[in-house]
Amino acid sequence: MTYKLSQLAAHVGGQLAFGPDREIAGLCSITETGDQASSHLSYLLPQRSFAEIQKSQVQSFLVAQLPAELEERDALAGRSLVTVANPELAFAQLLAFFHPQPRVEAHDIHPTAVVAEDVVFEGPVRVGPFCTLEAGVRCGGGTSIGAHSYIGKGTRLGADCRIMASCTIYHDCELGDRVTIHSGTTVGADGFGYANDKGRWTKIPHVGRVVIHDDVEIGANACIDRGALQDTVIGKGSKLDDLVMIAHNCKIGEHVVIAGCSGMAGSTEIGDRCQIGGRVGFSGHIKVAADSAFAAMSGVFRSVPAPGFYSGTPAIQHSLRNRIYIEEQRLPEYRKRIQQLEERLEHLQEDKAKGDD
Amino acid sequence: MTYKLSQLAAHVGGQLAFGPDREIAGLCSITETGDQASSHLSYLLPQRSFAEIQKSQVQSFLVAQLPAELEERDALAGRSLVTVANPELAFAQLLAFFHPQPRVEAHDIHPTAVVAEDVVFEGPVRVGPFCTLEAGVRCGGGTSIGAHSYIGKGTRLGADCRIMASCTIYHDCELGDRVTIHSGTTVGADGFGYANDKGRWTKIPHVGRVVIHDDVEIGANACIDRGALQDTVIGKGSKLDDLVMIAHNCKIGEHVVIAGCSGMAGSTEIGDRCQIGGRVGFSGHIKVAADSAFAAMSGVFRSVPAPGFYSGTPAIQHSLRNRIYIEEQRLPEYRKRIQQLEERLEHLQEDKAKGDD
Amino acid sequence: MTYKLSQLAAHVGGQLAFGPDREIAGLCSITETGDQASSHLSYLLPQRSFAEIQKSQVQSFLVAQLPAELEERDALAGRSLVTVANPELAFAQLLAFFHPQPRVEAHDIHPTAVVAEDVVFEGPVRVGPFCTLEAGVRCGGGTSIGAHSYIGKGTRLGADCRIMASCTIYHDCELGDRVTIHSGTTVGADGFGYANDKGRWTKIPHVGRVVIHDDVEIGANACIDRGALQDTVIGKGSKLDDLVMIAHNCKIGEHVVIAGCSGMAGSTEIGDRCQIGGRVGFSGHIKVAADSAFAAMSGVFRSVPAPGFYSGTPAIQHSLRNRIYIEEQRLPEYRKRIQQLEERLEHLQEDKAKGDD
């Protein structure tokens, strides 16, 4: 099935502003070189140059605006350009249009699933093979629970959640609406808390919960530990990638993104809209200001009182860290220059001493 | 249900040493500000100041001793203080008292579980839905195996173990008594060993085991690989956090703690009572002295012959690493100072040359 | 069951070149000190010294060649040495000989498994308890799928694959022949891609696949994410360790090894035969030249245009990084030396000023 480019433009609030109204069969990357290059639609980020479109074999693009210069437009002759406020967003919306997520419309509990008698389904829910839903589970309508997933006693899932296959959610956790959790992720395991008793470690029972707010997505094989006394909280709209670890009592703000393999120790608080690269580590009991950003592989040992772009271990202003990365490579040279200075000074003083004689 | 503070004090070998004998309904954090502040009990670490109690809204505390100064005591008027040798330990014990872990008293094998004919249960055991226990498994009394867990051929679990939902334990492993393993953890997968055959990698079969001693707890989504020829061993009482990776042939001592996302390459040995922060990496084939501590995010490339507090990559004495963290930020300044020195010296020499003329 | 050393030598294309033709019951480590030391066979890497054999209690060894010096040979009197081109490879082959991997010869679908009607088995396949194989799955002969594993819609597995217990493979993925995947690993979860819509994150649907070529092995609890539009690809013969994360659209070459806890951000390309240590991180959208090697705990931020041995964060030539590791520890000393230079120069200039008076 194909669609006119003008139709797709209308679907995302844009317009066909340049070139022919092609038939579009799907979406593709700007690097596409096969048959899809002529039949599929790609996009250009506003900060990129139109020269990238020229170099691409793809014929149709979502763009933020037409090239300002006539020459640039001429160079794109034959291409089709749809202008839209946010090309990446429009691209995401069209991907969802071409590849619609199946909605859960009919109640569908796989006969192999073990569902406790008092589980409450607030609407149609899909439960896959070999799922276990323990006593007291409550589950909003439109939610699907993938095969082999485990939902512990008293846990509540909101509406339209997507729990993929092989997820494990411990007892007494709470998920909002439209929460997506990918396979292999564990929510609600005990945090890492022990009291030292003359060299032996005695477990501190963890009686807090995990609370995950609406529109959160968590990648595969991640771990969100339950709180010791209070709750571990993931704020509305935040997105966590694979293998992320959130320790007990952490509070993640709203619309935060945390890339793969990042983790934080207990009781740390991350402000709203922070952007955290891959493999970033945070010490426990620190607070990070809203709107902070951290480069991949940073180690954050202290609270971050003001937003900024931080990197390195320990994390400092990215610009300073970058200078350090350059300077540290000059250390062998500095060493020599210090030595030479010392020798020259030595000579000067010797000469002077002789002169004084 | 509530208890007199004096009753709870007796339960942990302490005594109500100050203030009224309140009715206590549970435990809470020192930061609690809600209704629980008056009905619940908190604790103060011995190294913390009594000023923190003053600032807290919580009325009842476990403390190591009463304030030495009369003035400090007066400032706490109205609070209730229970003295006990180790307040954190007492707190853990009271949490376990208020939130008792259900014991496995009756044999309870879920009808969906697949249990090989020759599996031996040495006492009452709980096996959840969709568990698989392969041939030759032996399991001590009081152990519970959570839903969806897999126990491979010939593996032995001790008594009173808690294998949470969705754990995978390969064949021929051995777990002691009171071992807890959290969800998503894999015990006994093959280690990463290959022989290079003219650019191709040929697998080295792994025929060692994983041996986990008594009272070990392992967090969620961790990996403990089996040994190639000899065993991978986790010593008695050690505690490993989520996403920790222990490679083939490692030997972890007793009462070691390893925080989240840490990992070690093959054949490394960690001495007793080491304390390892989050995201610490160890090279393979190294030995770490007992009682060593490592700050979060350290990278340990060499054997550590003597205990100490180490940090950074490569890990060195923490005090030196901290000085380096400060000094490296001054590198741009040092650069300038070296340059200025060179210029000044140049001038001096030029002047001298002129003077000599 | 035991074998003559000469028989085992023949099995790996080597020959008994020194010492008695012992009866061998199995393989052991060079550090073995128990009964196995006399009955088992070990090996010596070509780069190691024969002194290690002298110090070992093991009696029989695979070696690349006999000691060149008569004296060295005399010192090994009583030992048995089998010469073979690649002792480590021969050792791996003999381990496989002593511990043969059970082959799947008869079709064996566990009665609890949920297998969609249209699943195609191209030969005898073993499917463990509680597996789910969704519609459209196709599976080559000789493949075994461990208990509790999930294979999503339309995914194809090649012949002689070993999917261990508790693996999760999403829809529409493609695995070649002889692929091994360890427990807890997730293949094909959505990549981490969102379009920012005025501070909110809108999911970019992921419609690419994961393609894993022949002879790949992936460790436990790893994550290989599906591509956004194009595929994520793992090349032939590559080996990935536990907890490795491969993000969307990455292309891993052939015969690459990636040790535990390493990860790479999206769209990164790793050339053939690269060797990547533990916990190495790669930024997204970079290209790494074939035959590059990276020390454990490196952070690779930029493309690597030429092979070499790299380490540190940011990753640079290992030799330079090692010098920096030494130099940075001298920073407190350099600081003092710069200060002293400044003071001495100050004095010189003052003296000179006085002299000029």
C-alpha cells in the first residue's frame, strides 16, 4: 500500500513544498541506496545541511524548511520536500502510521497463564503464554503482558502498558499508564542494603516500592530496585535504555533520558529533563539539577547544583574536560620542558655564581 | 499492630534510655515528615550528629549512646531514644520483625512446574509456577524457587535458599544454605574462552562449576560464569548487587560486598571482606588483598598486595587519586605557567647575552 | 575411561615427542595440584617458559615445541610432552572430545511448549519446557531451544543453534547456523530512539531487525537491539561476552571478540577481527578499523581509522596512555617544581635588578 506524499504531509501537519507528489511506500534512512531510495521517505534534521540530501539517493524528505538560496533549491531539482515543524517527530509519527502497533481490543488470556483468582482486569488485557499474575494484581485495560512475564503480589499496572516477554516485576509495585518495559528487565528487586555486624553483613529488608509514572519506557535487561523504606520513583515520560540500573530510593524526574548501561547508586535524585549518555555512573545520595546533560562514560560523584553539559570522571564542565583530555596527552612533553627549565636555570645560576666570584 | 518502644528495645538487646515509652507501629527514615514521624522508629548512625535528630520530625530513634552533653540532651526533650550497640543492625532486625519473610513450612510444588523424577527435596520446598528442575537436582528444605526459574541438571541448592522468579542456574552448580538470588540472574553460563585458530575463534568447553557458599546474596540480572576447568567460587556471606559480572574461575572471598554493575575478568581473586563500589572493573588473573576497598568506577589493572582504599583508573591510593583529580583540572594553568617560565628565562638569557657583550 | 597420550596426540594432529605414553583421564589446569596432576593433560602457551612446566605438578603437557636446550629437556625428565602446532586449540579440541556436547538427533518438543501451528522445523529440533515459538518461526535442524525461551513472530533460527534457557528473541530476527546464545540474553528489543517534541519524548518505532551470522556466540544477559530502519548485524564467528550491549543499527564485523560489560551506542561499525576488552564503551556513529584492539575499560569517542592497540578514556594509543597514567601521578610533584622554578626565577630577576642598580 502506498500513499501520496501530500497525504502523508497532511497527516503530520506539514505540506509538500517542493517537487512532485510521489507515491510513498514507507520510510527509509538517508543512507538508503536500494529500491527504497525512490519509493520511501526520509528526513533531514534542521541542523544538517541540504548537501546531505544532494549526496543521498533518497528522493523524498521531511525538512524543517526549504533551502533559503535559489541555487540550493536548484541543486535539489527532482527531489520532493515536505516541510514540517519537527521533521524527526513527523518521521516517528509516520513510522507509527506505516507500522501500527496492534492495540489490545479483546480480552485474551492465554490458557497456560497462571492468574490468581482475585486479579482485577479493568478492561481488555492480553496475557501471553506462561505468565504468572499473583494475588492482588490489578491491570488497566489495553495492557499487554508478554509471554513468560511475572507480576508479583499486589502490583498494579496502568492502562495501555506493554510488558514485553520475560519481564519480572516484584510485589507491590505501581506502574502508570502507557508504560513499556522490555524483555529481561527486573523491577522491584531488593536494594543493596546491609548492616555490618562485626564483619558479617545482615540484610536490611526492603519494604519500599517501585513507582513508575505514565509514559515511561524501560529497555531490556535493566534493573529498577525497590526502596528500603520509601519508594524508588521514575517520573512521567522518562526513557531508560537497556541494562540501566536504578538503585533503591532513587528519584528520577520527568522526561529524563538515560542511555544504555548507565546506573546510579542509592537515593540519588535526577531532575526533570536531564539527558544522560551511555554508561554514566552516579554516586549515591546526590542531587542533579533539572536540564543537566552528561556525556557518555561520565562518573558523577557530587551533586550538580546547576544545569550544564558535564563529562569525564569525575564529571566536570564538558569544555574543561575536553581541554584536560588534550593537556594530559602533552604531559610527557611538559615533563621535558620542566626538566629543561630546571637545567637552564641551573646553568644561569652557575654562570652567575662564577660571575660573582 | 503496635509495640511499646521498650519491647522493641528488648528485642534487639537495647534499652529505652531517654524519653517516653511510645507505641511504635513500624520503621521509618530519618527524613520522614508524614504521620509516620510520630508513630514510627528511625535510627542514627554512630558517626552522625544528634543535630540530625533535632532537625528530624521523627520522634523515636535507635542510637549508639545518649548525647554526652546535658545541653544536647535538653535539646532532644520529648524524643525517645533507645540505646543499642549497633543501631543500623538493630534497625535491620526490627524491619525483619515488622515485615517477617514467609518461611517455607509445607511442601508446595506448583502443578505447572516440570520436576524431573529423580529430583530430591530434603525437606519442604516451595516451587513456583513454570519452574523447571532438571534431572539430578537436589534441594535443601526450606528453600523456595520462584516462578519461571530454571535449575539445570545435577545442580544442588542448600537449605533455606530463596531463588526469586526468573533465575537461571545451569547444570552442576552448587549453592550453600540461605543463598538468595534475585530475578534475571544467570549462574553457570560458559565463560568467555576461545582458542584462536588462524583468525577464527574455537570455543574452549567449560567443564568447571559455580560454587556459591552459605549466606550469599546476589542481586538482579547478574552473571556468574562457570569455570573452564576449575570452579568459580563466591565465598560465604558475600553480597553482590545487580548486574555484577563474575567471569570464569574467579574466587571471591568471604563477606565481600560488590556494588552494582561491577565486574571482573577471569581467574581474579578477591580477598575476604573487600568492599567494592559500583561499576568497578578488575582485570583478569590478579589478586586483591583481603580488606581492600575500591571507590565506585575504579578500574583495577594489577594485583593489590596490601589493603587500602583505592580509586580511579588505573586504581591507586584514593588520596593520591583525589589529588590527581584536582591537579588535572589545573593543567591548562600549568601549561601557561611553563610557557611563561620559558619566556622569562629566554629574556633573562638574552639580557645576559647582551650584558656579556 | 582413559586414553593413551599418543592416541590423544593423534586426535589433534600432534605427536608424543618426549616422555612416557601415559594413560590420560582428562584435562586440567597447569596449577592443578591434586590427583589429576598425574592423570590429566594440560598445555603451555607458546609464549610461556618451560620453567612453568617444571614448577607445575602436572605430568603431561601439550606444547608448541620441545625445549631447544638439552639442559632444559633434562630438567623435564619424567614429564610427557605432546607437540602440536597450536596447544591451546588442541586443548579446546580435547576438552570437546572428553566432554562431548550432546547433539540433537531426535525431534523432541517438550509437551508444555507453546508452538504456533505454522512453525517450521527443518530437521530434528529440541524445544525445552515452557518455550514459546510464535507464528512464522522457522528453525533449522539440530537446534536446541532451552527451557523458558521465547522466539517471536517470524524469527528464523539456523541449524545446530544452541539457545540456552531463558533467552528472549523478538520478532523478525534472523540467526545463522551454529549460533549459541546464553541465558537471559535479549535479542531484538527496540533501540533507544525518540524524537523530542517540545520537551517530551516520542518513540521512534523500530522496524529493523537483528541479523546474527553463523558461528556467533553471545554470553548471558546481553542485549542486542533491533535496528530502527536498517538491521543490527553481528558478523560471522564473532563472540560476545555476558552483559554486552549492542545498540540499534550497529554492524559488528566477523571474528570480533567483545569481552564482558562492553557496549556500543547506535550505528557504530566494528571492523573484522577486532579484539575488545571488558567494559569498553563506544560512542555512536563511529567506525573502527579491522584488527583494532582495545584494553579493558576504554572509552572510544571517535572513529579509529587504523588498527592499533588503544586504551583509556578517551581511547588513544596504549603506549601513550600508559605514559599518561604514570605522568598524571607525578602531577603533584610537577606542581611543586613549577612553583620552585617560578620562585628561583623571581630571585634571579630580583638579584639582577639589584645588580643593575
